[in-house]
Amino acid sequence: MTVHAPNDFLAALGGTKPPAGNVVLFWLEQSHFIFKTSTETLVHLDPFLSRVVKPENHIHPQPVVLPEDARGDFVFLTHDHRDHTDPYTLEPMARNNPGCVFVGPAEACARAREAAGVENGRLVEIREGDRWAFPGFSVEAVYALDTSDPPSTTHLGYIFDFQGVVIYHTGDTRGEPDTYLDHLSRVANLRPRVLLAPINEGYRNPGPRGAARLVEIVQPDMVVPCHYGCFKHNTMDPALFLKALPVELQARVRILPRGGQIRL
């Protein structure tokens, strides 16, 4: 694993050249990941880079990269909460990346269109069970349990397949995965290379114990915790997630710093 300081992030992103059959995963903060393929395609997941709304609530005054400097070919949105579908991030990304395609559930696409000005021709509305093929990778939208109470917006997880490198992101989902085991069976049968799991407890997210249980069910080769280290009122020490795991699974965890990367 190669770690770069956040102020070197754009240079690291641009300078990374994954060989054929590999993908490099970058974590920025919260649930924002970038996947870079061997053809240098950049795939963003839940980009969140702004400091517009209540900046005093952020742990870090500045993002890893400014929204207007972010480059991308695809953006995947898991649900229409502001730290996952952020118009103040999506608008400059759409403006400065005219070929970028934005994919998400209906409510997230509506937010991107109405609040960020993303044109309909660049939006792909996706539903649970849908499978889409894009240049160099495919994606399947899978179940995530709405963390709102009462339920208020569609939540999705995603299974990405980068030519054999399978990455499963749970999306924001509730912390009792045993209550929706039937929805996790397909993912578990795939044995993904990587699981991306939210470890915060706020807003009914899994927390360390729920995320640990997801690892036990899915049995990935590697797990990267996320959804922490962003907001002062809703974060988590990843060491507590590590402690919640059975000893035999702890070696699968990779805790990344902001702007860190892993080649898969």
C-alpha cells in the first residue's frame, strides 16, 4: 500500500498507472472513493468535497481536493443524503467534466438534475437488481436498508466488477444485517475481493459491530472501513471496528488515511 499526503493527492491520482487487470482504490473521506482502472478511467463513489453547509461541523476545514479540481468519468450515488449526493460537489464536477456520467437511484438523480444542473442525457437512473455494463467495468445495484425513520429515500449498495476485481460497497444501510440476510446472499456467494463498509453509528448506520457482522456474512478478501473522519458529531475510531471483528478476520482490514490508496 502506498500512502500519499492529501496535498499531493491530485499528483498521486494522475501519476498512478494501474497495470492491466488491476484497479487502484482511493479513499478521500466519508464514503467518497475513486477507482482508477488500467485504462485510466476514474469512477467516483458518493463524492463529497464541499464545505458550504455548516463548515464548522467538519473535522477537516479543507477537503482532500476542491470540487472544481475533481476529475472523473463516472459518478455513482448510493442515496439522496447530502453527504452522498452533494450538489455543491456535483455541480462543479459536472461543469468541469463534460463527459462524466452520473448514476444513482431516482431521488439522487433528481437532486443532481435540479440542484446541480446535471443534464438528463448524463443521468442514469438505476434500481435494485439492475446491471449495467460500462467501458472497462460493470455494476449491479443491490439492496441497502434505508437508514431514515420512517423510510424516506431509496438506498442502494453497488457491486462493481472491474474485469474480475469485484468490489462491494454496502451503501448506508442499517446496522442489523441479520434482519436482511436474504438480500445479502448474492453478494456473499460472489466472495468479493473488497468490501467497503460504513462504521459510524449515527443515523442508524452499522457501527463497528454491524460492520463486523457484514464482514462475517460477506467474507471478502479485504475490507476498507469508511463513513468516519468527516463530521465532528458522527465519526468513529476505526480501531473499534477492528476490535469488533473476530481475530481471524482482523488481518483483512485496511485502514486508509485521507487520500490513501490501495492497488487491487
